[in-house]
Amino acid sequence: MAQLQPLEAAVTSVAALPLRRPGRPVGRDDLLRSLLLRLRQRQQLVLHGAAGAGKTTIAATIANVYLQQHARPVLWLNAHNPPLAELVARVARAYGDIDAANADNPLSQTGVVRALLAKNQPLLVLDGEIESGTLAAFVKNCAENATLVATSTAPLAQGDWRNQPIGNLAESDALRLFKQKAGIKNGESDADIQALAAQLNYAAFPLTLAARSMVIARQTPDAFSETVAEALSSYDDDATLAALNISFDGLNERLRELLLFLGATIRGEASVAYLNLLSGIATESIDMSMTILSRLFLAERYQRAGEAYYRLHSSVHSFLTDWAIERDRFDALRADILDTSRDYLDVHGRSDDAVIRLAAEMENLLASAEWAAGNGDPDLAGDLAAAIAPLEGLLAAEGYNYELLRLRAIRDGERLEFDDPPPAEEPEAATAANETEAHEAADEPDDLSLLDAEADEPSLLDGEDTAEVDADDPAEADDSTFVSLDDRDLQSVNIDQLRTALNVASQNNETSRQLQILKAIARMQISQGREKEAVATYGDVLEIYENSEDKDGVLETLDMIAGLLVSSQSTPAAIEQVKLRTALSFARQHEDTARVLQILDAVGKVQIGQERQKDAIATYNEVLAIHEGQGDKAGVLETLDMLAGLLVRSESAVSALQHVQRGLHLADELADDEAAMHLQISGGDAHLALGEASMAVEAYERAVTKARHRDDLQNEALILYKLGMAYLEAHQERRAIEMLEDANDRFKQQEKRDMEGQVLRGLGTVNVQLERWSEAVNFHTSALYIARELGDRVTEAEQLRHLGQILTRADRLPEALTRLRQALHVAYEEQDVADIVAVIAELVNLMMRNLFLSSIAELLINDGLTYNPDDRELLRLKNEVAGAKERAAARGVALAVVAGTAREYAANAYNYN
């Protein structure tokens, strides 16, 4: 097996660093000049400051200077308080010295590591947290002459390095950072932004989060200042927590859940493959969502082991942990992490790329095992060790012996300790001289040349991305064809030609041309159904707008990205959402309120059509605010009606009732009986959802009175149906039957067969409650015939299952068996895996009443397990069926002859009927 590229390997481009590619730090030029000078003077640095002060960004900028100006590689190690032995093993592995990495005592290899660092002369960055004693021992034994930058939340006192505090920004720099991240070009809101910056203590991370949150919330700086003030009052004036709370509250439910899953991991990081197993979300969807979260600075996204990898800032990780604990979700989430650690090895431990998969998650798996051992699950380490055992030889060949030793120690409940390292040797004179020469090779102006510009420049971090283009390349000569492209043009343009043109525009610093071509590429990607790639492309567009402080461009692009993110069901829907949001951005810029309302309503309808009620609620809340600001009572009433219905459907019944009460007062004031009727219906629905059946009855009765007053026969029938079901919940079966029969007569007159079927199902349910089995069967059978008449396969399947259950309770078992077999046939035809498994379980439970059917039950169980091998009920029934067959054999009961497949067994009952 060929040796894999070590994950820790030194890099030669900024793009390969194991972190999100940060922008150039605002307001740190003088500090950077000072730090670069100290490094040239062979002084090692520890950058210390509060989480979010910008230590990693400064370290990354220093790394960029060394990569671009000195052609020095960078060895970047993310540190989570590592012991000395871990640092030795990782550096040895980074440089491919497998023998040193696999030493039973890594501390015996400090001399080897010292020689590797002296030979390769990297800029060594230890980013994260490290204990002072550990760093002192590492420097003394391995890195005394290395160019080293470490980061820490506190100064480290035990070494000769320079402890450099990284504090908050100056007032003017905080203003500039906020405007840059919010895409604000002019100075009209500078006073309000300065107030915001003061509220957030001029801290870089809170300012960045808040700027993005303000753009997403579409608030002005003065209005957003009130939002910040409220958040600060809830978090004891902690700027970071307040900014995180605002940002987190602004996410939709899917993004929140994804963040919570990542936050539940021990180290706040994971690969896309691990998150896929943990969350059950498709990898493409995860990556698209995490791309957006990285743009909001809530997560980092970069490449590790050839696939997407995600990491949370330490402040975000702590915030999410506290959030989950406060809401009693932490224990369940952490239990999922431990289960997923086992699942990850089950799924990927036998794959062709098992070693690289394990390497990518090794630290996270070890952290999970260590946490579990101290929190009531001592078996996890043993399970992981057993799963990894067949791969130990392959892992050792890649230098992972230290990690294997650590896993065994966790499993055995022991501390992993090693003998002290041998005394450090003095470097040879020639080596020292070479290092001095290397440090002095570049003079001061070369180091500072990248820092002269005031604004972020793409070249600072994107220099590696600009391809060389041959002047004779015909694609370059044809570049003018890409200036203006519509959707039809895109069908005839090769995307590689677009990228060639983009490279030319980048080399010539033609910003407007770059934007045109990037947008053309994104439109092509959308038209081809490659939304994930389009999101990344619009991310590049966003960076250009940010760097040029183009507020309109930032807003437009964020709208575009949001449209792609929220619509993952189909390409046409995604394109429609993008068009709507782009139009919305334009209308807002031109203060066209009527157009804004029109587009918001269209956006809301798209969201409702996609069953994204919570997103629609947010949209119609915005509509409500506009109507309230205009004093448009009719508009307010209409929107309250819409919101009440949406809130009920999104399981927010209490909020729905608040909107209903407010709307009813306004409807009385405006004498709007139609709105009052609809609000009463929503009120009844909300009361019913809360289990308040008697109050639901009262609301529906008021609604039906309004409908009759308006001579509204359509809605009267619907309300009578709802009223009947409410009476059923209130255990007033006689009244329920009266209402439902009345509703049924009206739906017949209106020829609404679908609603007639619903009423018949309701009547069937009433008779089940009264244990009138024959009547219940008759009503449900009539509803079944209507479903078949309408071609409604979903309702047909539901009715067949209902009939099977009712007939079982009525002790009419042969008929029950037939109906369940028919339900199984429909599930097979619709390829509904959940229904297939559930109906098989019901059938087998019924068959267990007759030993004769044990053989058929076994056939069904085996087929069900091919659809879901881990279904607990099927696995339980499998054992029960095996026992039934044994009892049948012991009693001499002949078993039914099994002929054909489970699917044919179901089809026979359906076709015969």
C-alpha cells in the first residue's frame, strides 16, 4: 500500500492550511510589522488574548507572508492541549518519519524531530491551546531554533518566547471592520455603527458576527443596536454571547440543528462523512448548509483528507453546548455522538479508504472515547479498539502508533505516560549558521509589501488560485464573448472557457469583469442542477463585494445564496426562489414598498408550497411589520389571519391563539365577517392542537355562525366537519355524528369526493370509539372506495391499515389479515419503505395468533429486514417467529406452504379482492 499524504504535512500554499481562509485582519498592520520583525530576529511568539480577538487570523496572515515571500513551508498544527509526546509523534508523522512517529516512547525521538525541523525550516504554528510547561519542553527539546508562533487565551510564562497580547480593535478599526462585513460603503450610518461597536467592546469576532446578522435581518444599524442591547441584557453584557445569540436566532431550523449536531461533538469539529451519519442529512445538503454557516462566521469549512471538514470557533462551541444544556438536549445529543462514533467505524472501517477515513476522525474518536470513559460509558473505547484492531497494521504503517497506544490506555483506564526525553543536544554550528542565513534571507520591505493596502485584497489569500494563461490560447482571445450572457447563451458556452476568462480578468484586476463571469458560472451551475457548486461560486462573488465594500452587492448576493440554500427540493424551485429574492433586494433598494409586499407574499407562497412553514412565518412577520408601519389595518388583519393558520401548522398553537385574539378585535373594528370566520377556524384548530376540545367546539360554533350569516356554504361544510371532530375529542359522540352527517350531506351536494371521504373516516372513528365495529368497518370501507376512485394511493393505504386494525379489534381475524395484506401490496407498489416495514410488523403480530402461519410470517420478516435490517420490532418478531416454529414442530402442527415471495403474497390478496 502506498503511503498516504500525512494530514499534518507542511503546506506550501495558504489554501492548504487546515482552517477557513480568513480575510486580512483589519487594524493590525503595525502589529504585524512588529511581529514579523521579531520573527526575523529569531524570537518565538505566543499570541494570547480572549477567544475571538483574532489570534488565528493574525497567525494565518504571518503564515501567508512566509509562504509567499520567503517560500518557507508552514507546519500548522491545531492544538487541543496536547502532551509533549503527541507533538513529537505528529511532527515526525508530518515529515514522513514513520519509525519516529511509531516509537513506543515518542519522547525518545525528540532528537529526530529537532533534526527534521532544522532540515526543513518551516514556520511552525501551534494554534489553539497548549500548556506553558508543554510548550517549554517542546521548544527546549525539539524547536529551540524553529520559527514558531503559538496561540493561547492566556500568556504562557515558562519560556523565552515573546508573549504578545492581542486585544480589541481601535474605534476606527472596529468601524471599518463592521462596515466591511456588512457591505456598507458610505458614511451615513457611521455614528450608529460606532455606537454598535462600543456596545460590542470593539471585539473582532462579535463585530463580524453582528455585521452579518444585521445584513441577514435586513435592519439598519440604529435598529440593530436595539437588538444588540436586548441580547446584551440577557447575557450580562458579554458581547460574544450576545452576538452569537442574535446570529443563532436568525437561522432556520435546519441550520440550527446542523450546528447543534456539530456542537455536540467533543472537540466541535467533524468531517462531512461523520456529520452525515450523525444527522442523517445528505452530504451535499450538509456541505451547502455549512458553506452558508461559514459565510456567517459560525463555522469553519476547509478540506481535510480530500473531503469537506468543519470546525467551530471555541466560543461557538461553548455557546452551543450551553444552549443544549439549558434546553435539556445535551445528553441526547452527546449520546448520539457516542453511537455515531461506533457507527462510523462500522460503516467506514471496512471500506477501501478505511485508513484515511480513520485518520481524518482519529482525534475526534479518541476524544469521544475519553469523554465517554469519564461519563458513564466505559465500553466505547473497547468497542472502538475492537473495530480498529484489524486495521492496526495499516494505521501503524501511516505513523499512528501513538494514537493506538492512547486508545488502549483509555480502554484499560490507565494514564499514558512515557520516560522523560533525553537531554537536548546543542545544534551543530553549520546548522545554526544555515538557520541564521535563512532568517535573514529576506529584508524587511519584502515582508511588509503585502500589508501596504488598506482594504482586503483577494491576492493576499488567493494568490495560488490564479492560473497561468498562455497568450496564444484561443480561449483568451475569445474572452470578450463572456461580458454579457443570458440563460440561452449559457447552453452553448463551455464552463471551462468561462473559468479561463475568469483567470484572465483576475490577472488584469478587472473586478467588474470577474463579477460578470462568476455570476455567469453560477447561473450555468443552477441551470444544470448543481446548486451546491453555485453556492460556492456566489461565495466568491460575496468576497469581492465585501472587499470593495459594496453594500448593494453584498445584500444581493446574500439573497441569492439564501435562495439556493432554502430550496433544495428541485432546481426549478431553487431558480424561482433566487429570482424572487433578487427582485426583493432590488425593490428594497428603491424603497418600493408596494413591490416589496408583493414579492414577500410570493416568497411566502413558495415557502408554503415547499412545506417550510417556519420560513413562511418569518416572511409574513415581515409583511405584518410593513403593514403596521403604514397603519394599514386591512393589511394587518389579512396577515394575522395568514400567520394564525401557519402557526397552527407549525405546532405553535399558543402563538397562533395570540394572533387570533388580536385579529378578532381588528375584524370587529373593521366589520370583516370573512376574516373573523377564518380566524375562528384557526382558533379552533389551535385549541384542538392544545387538547382543549371544549374551547375548540366553541370557536368552531362561532365560525359556523359567521359562515351561515355570510351564506358561505363551502366554508360551512368544512367547519361542520371540524366541529364534528372536535365533539369527538370532547367525547360527545352523538353531537359528533350529527355534525359529521350534516357535513357529509353538504359535501355530496358540492360533489367534493375527497372531503366526503374525510367525513366518512371521521364517522368511522366515532364508531370505533363507541365500539360499534360493523358501522365502523362500513364507514371506513366507503372511505376506501372513494380513495380508490380518486386514485389517492396514500389514503388507500391508510384506510386498508385502519380496516385491518378495526377488524382485529372486532375479532374478525381472516378479514383483518386480508386488509393488511392489501395494505402491504400498496406499500410495495409505492415503494414506501416505512410503510412496508410497519405493515409487515402488524401482519406478523396478527399471524402469531396462529402457529399454522409461522412459515408465512418468517417469509415476511425476512423480506422486511432487507428494507431495514436494524428495525427493532422486526428483529424482535424474528425471534418470536423462530420460537413459534419450534412450538409448532413440538406440537405436530403443519405449517402453511410458502409459495412465491412476500410481495406476491400481498399482491394475491389485493388482486383477488
